[in-house]
Amino acid sequence: MAVATQSLEELCINSIRFLAIDAVEKAKSGHPGLPMGAAPMAFVLWDKLMRFNPKNPKWFNRDRFVLSAGHGCMLQYALLHLTGYDSVTIEDIKQFRQWGSKTPGHPENFETEGVEVTTGPLGQGIANGVGLAMAEAHLAAKFNKPDAKIVDHYTYVILGDGCNMEGVAAEACSLAGHMGLGKLIALYDDNHISIDGSTDIAFTEDVSKRFESYGWHVLHVENGNSDLDAIAKALETAKSVTDKPTMIKVTTTIGYGAPNKQNTAGIHGAALGTDEVAASRSNLGWEYEPFALPQDAVDHMRKAIERGAASEAEWNQTFSTYKSKYPQEAAEFERYVSGKLPDGWDKALPSYTAEDKGLPTRKYSEACLNKLAPIVPELIGGSADLTHSNLTEIKGFGDFQKGQYQNRNVHFGVREHGMGAICNGMALHGSGLIPYGATFLIFTDYMRAAIRLSALSQAGSIWVMTHDSIGQGEDGPTHQPIETLASLRAIPNLTVIRPADGTECSGAYKVAIERAKANAPTLLAFSRQALPNLNPTSIEGVTKGAYTIVDCQGTPELILMGTGSELNLCVTAAEKLAGEGKKVRVVSMPSWELFEEQDGAYKESVLPKAVTKRLSVEAGASFGWHKYVGTEGDTVSIDRFGASAPGGVCMERFGFSVDNVLAKAKALLG
């Protein structure tokens, strides 16, 4: 086929294909198969339906696009370049997968403008998409008026066979169907190939029937290689169905156009090679040099700039009218989107004295959530079927359900991993929402990928984790976290806080809310068992990560460091040691990460290098504590699995008692 005979649409589609082919070939690394096969559906979506402004990638009412099959990221980079985003130049495409480039090996929202969410592990993207759609539905229900819709956009996702095999996608899509998210539209690239070969070696279920059973509207485009009209019609039909999400199965040929490698696993994750690139150019009539593009195709795709400017201008006019009619709502909307918190919001956080009755820190967490909810209306979230154990209900604000999207209590069901990815999507929507997701601390193992991605992709999610130690008790070792805190502290950019009493819980929420607005996640670990309120714990101390709560005259002989439910053991032991004439300091250390952010002078004031006798007390693994106790210190910790018994019995038997702390302290003091 000669170039002259190609239609303008074919030129555009082949421009997408060959940008992917050439970039992967130059890098000698990447996944060309998906961009080659999915180029037609992506072109139709971006050219005919999606609303976005390449010159203002953060325009609020843009449609959100998620490439859940993130390995095929050259599809997205090609679309961004062709439609006129400044973030992806032809030089950026030539630097695909190279150090410091704006075109990394999977889409990263913090690297490339126009990329909404980070989609590396398969299934995360579609689950993020559910969160994006939930955010849109919530804000539309809250702010829209019959005569002025300021929140009115779609979330489009392209996902593949791999995404549909991953459990996180199943969890999130099940919930999306239940919620009836009509503005979520997923295009399933049904190409029957994965890394190991044909999907029929492991994946033979009827995906359409599965999604129908979830409550989705399901369509099928049988020829996704060339039937552009069918793709466009399916998308328009999807938009007309408003009471349920839509999954469009688009049957394609992976690596379409590569005559010797298309429809094989060999084109999934490797460069075509010189000979096959030449054969593909010949087969598709592509007479352009690598990275060269037909001007007609570029000019057509760049019309997105004019369309985007017009769409944004129309929305600006709508918002101007809204602002004049509903100034109070408009001001609140602008505050949301700006990322600002209400003035004086943190004054709502409760404080406690040592005379106040001791409660589980999960109860103090509940108090914080309910004090904050009326003041910080962008706070929205819930538990993975543990609302009454995690104590995460914000009372008086209703359940987020189909047709009740203005409400703020989300019931995620027993779907920890899906919950995590959905919260990340809500946080990355760009509307200032502060999502929280809750479960038992041990079940972070079920959602670790989502927690890690919240830290990686700068998503301001708050992870509310209860039942934080062997003090969980009778459920036994399967439910008692041991190594969990250590493993979570190992995640870069994740702030882990384990508060010791009511005041420290308020400090933990102060940090978490502020960090959420700064696009950073926080994980809060709360106890099941009641803990005394200590004096003088403080909100300010928590913000510094570690601080002195009991001190002595002059230089201490020994420093006791504690977190959470064990801090009171340190305080009591210090009192007894002081009575014996020992000079002891007690340091509350709720957050290693926050402490490490402090300057050297502050760190020295809390943990003087000259004091080498140090004892940490935490009902978790000793791993990591040696950084703070040093070579002459010791730990009261647990480096084996727990046991089924009442929580108090577990704590006593495993050495979390004042007597054992005293014994270890005296051994250090000699």
C-alpha cells in the first residue's frame, strides 16, 4: 500500500504505531505489540471523544485517561506528542527508557504531564480508574446544580489480558459495578497474547460474562484493527449508559502490521529487530525515516489543541456563571482544587490529659475522624469490611452508594488491594480529596503494592491500620503483625506513625492531613487494646517524629525509646529506675520518617550520641531499631510469630512488661 493511498485516519494511526516501533527499537527495550494493536481504539478515543487540553494538562474538567496496561506506554507517549502536549517532544520519545527522560518504561504521573496515574503493576490502572470515577461522582453530586454542571467528565481506561488476570482489577471492578459508576468506560485490548504465549494456556474464562456479572454494561468490537466506526459507535453507546460502567471488549492483533511477529508473544516485550521493522514499514506502506511523521497526521492530531482550548473556555464560562449564582459553593470548590485546607482546621483535633480515661488508640482515631469530618469535608473513605473494628465511620455523612455519591463513608467490602488502588485514584484525581482506607495492620500484606504505589506516585492517601501488634490477641498469629511495621518503614516516601495515646493520635492526624494535601501518603498504626494517656505527650512532638517525654537532671545514663502501646512501659520503668537513683530519659518515637526529617541539632538534643546505653521497646520485629539503639543498646521486641491468647497474656508472655523492660535496662546499666 503506497503512502498516497492511506486515509488521513490511517496516517494518524500508523504515526502512533511507528513512534512506538522506532522508540522501542532505538532503546532496544520496551513493548511495541500493544501500541501497534491498540492504536486504532486509542486514536478514535483521543481524536473523536475525549475532552482534554494539551496546553493545560491540569484543566480540572478534562476527561481522565488511564493506560492500565502500562507496559505499552509508548502508546500514551505517542498520543501525548501527536496531540501537542509540551511534556513529550520528539526528543523525549527518542530518549525512551533512558536516564532522566520524560518517557520512562511505564507511565509515571510524577514524571510526565498528561499521565494521570502511575501504572506499572498490571491491574493497578483500572483500579485507579475506579477511584478517579468515584471522585468525579462524589464531586458532581456535591457541587453540581441543575443549571450549572461544573464537574462532568469521564474516566477512560485501556486495559489488557494481564490486567484482567490480576486480582486487584477484579476487586475494583466488582465494586465499580456495585456502585454503578456510569462515567467509567474501559476498553479491553483483547489480543489473546501474554508473555508466556497465547492466553489460552492459563486464561480461558469469558471476560464479558464476568463483567456482566459485576453489573457492567458490556460491548464487543470484533474488528479492533480497522473498524473505526464500530469503535466510535461503541464508545458513544457507552456514554449513553449512565447507570453502570461500561467494558468494551475490542478484539485486536498484537503487533498489528509486523508480518512475521504479529499475534505472537515475541512482539509483546521486545524490539522488533532491524529486519522486522523494515518488513513492517513495507507492509504498512510507511515510507518515513525513524521518528519522522507525515505533516498531515500531525496537523490533524494537533487540532486537539484548539478543541481543548474551546472546551476549557466553555467550562470557564460555566464556572463563571456558577460562581455568580453560588458563590459559597464556588469558593469551597476552588479551595478543594487549590489543595488548601480550611483555616484553623487542626483546632478541631482533640487533646487529652493523663486524667482522661485510657482508650484504644483506634478509638482516638475514630474521635479524630469525626472531629475533622465536618471541618475538612474533602475527607472521604472507609474500611475493607471492618468499619466497626477499625472504627472509621464518620457519623452523619451517609454511605457512598449508587445514587448517593454525595456521601462520604465508603464500604470497600473485603477488598484490601482494590481499596488501596481505588484510594490512590481518588487522591490523584486532582480535586483535593483526602481518601482514607482502613483494615487490620496485618492485612497491609494484601495491599502492599497499592501502599507502595501511593508513596511512589505521590498520592495523598491515608492508611488507617488497627490491631497493630500481638496485643490483637485471640485471633492468633495470622492476625498479629510482627515484621509488618519494619517492612512498611522500608518503603521510601511513606510516613509511618504509631501513636501512644489520644494526644499522639491527634498529632498523627495533623501530619496525615497535611501530608495528604502535599501529595504524600501516611500510614497510621492503632492499637486494639486500651492505653493510658501519658503526660506530657504532644501534637507538636509527633510532628517531629521523636521527642523527650520524661527527662532527668544532666546527661542521662540510659535512654528508653518506645512507640504505641509500649511507650507507657517505658514511662513506668523510668519512674522506678529514677527511684533507684538512675538518670533515665524516655523518648516517644512515633515516626522514624518524621524524625529523620529533622536537623542534626534536634536529633542530637533527643538522642545524644554520647548516650550509648539505649533500649527500644516495641511489640514488633527488632529489625531496623539497631540504627537507634546502636551497638551498646538492646531491644524489647518480638522476632517470632505470635500466639492465640488474650492480648494481655500475649504481651506478658512475649516480654512486654515493666518487669522485663526493667531487667533489660538494668542489664545495660550494668
